[in-house]
Amino acid sequence: MIPTPVRGVLFGVAGLGVLIVAWHVVAVTVYQRANGTPGPVPPPLPVFARAITGLFGGAYAEGLAATAGAAVTGYGIAVVIALVLGILVMVAPPLGPLASQLGVVAACAPAAAIAPIVVLLTPSGSRGVSVVLALLAVEFPLIVGVLLGLRSAAPAQIDLVHAYGGSSWTAIRKVRVISAIPALLAALKLAAPAAFLGSMTGEFFTVGVDEGAGRLLISQQYVGDYTGMWAIALLATVVSALGYGAIALLGRLLAPWTTHTGGAR
């Protein structure tokens, strides 16, 4: 009998293999040019080779690192905002609708409209656009996760704190924060890939910035290097997945009990 974790890995590898085979078939049958050169959808093997050589050659690594740096900045600011809003709502419950509306506004704000405004407000060469778009991409799930987590504490636990003379702040520190960890970890995991992709999108609008995965993608598009474009997209996907996995691993290390509640799976 195959253990469940091993079975999940096997199914994942099999699914990935099927996807790669389908990718290759489509590339060589539909998009390959008459002279045998790759079209807009190149085969996977050249894409993998370009991704590896570009990554270890330095150009792609620097671009990914620059994008990741802006993503981490926006991600961190969004986490702080979500936590502050969540605590304020617990102290003053009437602020709940306002916090939820702020999250909805962040989720609905169009990047194409926000980015030019940020460009005008920041100096040339700044990564402010990437930071802001990364923040907006993750703010809504973080606010929802924090509010759900803080509200998940059992009423009997809160009543017990108050019965012993504890304040609302004491209940937050002693009960609500602990109860919120599973939901918060789930929100943090979902937000990590979104932060990187939001940061990468912001690089399409930056002025005076030459580094970044988004800038590399634009440069490959200008010269018609489809293999390079797919390689950058592949590496961006891998980095986003690594961000998700890093948060999940951190959750298992810092809060191992959440593995039984689905918070760090």
C-alpha cells in the first residue's frame, strides 16, 4: 500500500509529465514553422535549457532577484496593514465593514490605472510601482485571512479572559492571535505567489529600471525570442511556487500543530 504523501507526489509528477508531453506535441505540430524553427510556442526542452543557462549565467538570476526584492517589500507592507486592520477590528468591531471594503478596493484596483499614477509620484529608477502592485495583489486575501482567523476564537475562551479581568487587548494576545495562525498561514501561502506576479507586472510600467523579470520579458519580446520569453515565464512560475512552499515550510516549523487543521498543508 503506497502511503498517502507518496501517492500525492506520484500523482503530481505524473500530471506534470502529461502537461510537458502535451506542451511538446502542441509546439511541434501546431506552432512549429515550416523551416523547423520554433514558433510562438517553443518545445519544452529548449525552454528548460534556456532557463537553466540563463539562470546560472547571471542575467536571469539578477532579474528574478530584483523582482523578488520588490515583491517581498510589498508583501511585508501588506502583512503589516492586514494585521493592524485586524487588531483594530477586534478592538472596535464597527470597523469591520471598513476593513473588508479596503480589501475589496485593493483587489479591484486596476493595475493599468494605478501604475501610471505611482510612476508620476515616484522618482525615475524607483521600484515603487512593483511594490505597490505586489501590495495590492495580496492585500485582500491577507485581510480576509486575518479577520477570519481572529474571529475564529471560541466565545467561551474570550469570556474566560474577560471573567479574569482581561481586556480586549489581552484576549487578542492570549487567544485570538493563536487561533488565527492556521487561517493566517493559509492566506500568507496564497499571497506569496501573487506578490511576485504583481511585482513582475509592475515592471512593465517602471521608468528608468533595467533589471527585473518583467523587463527581461519585454526585452525578449522586442527581439522575438520566444524561447527566452517562455524561459522567463517558467522561472517566474518556479519562484512563485518556491515562495508558496517556503511559507508552508515556515508554518510547519513555527506552528507544527496547524498541520492537523489544514493551516500549513
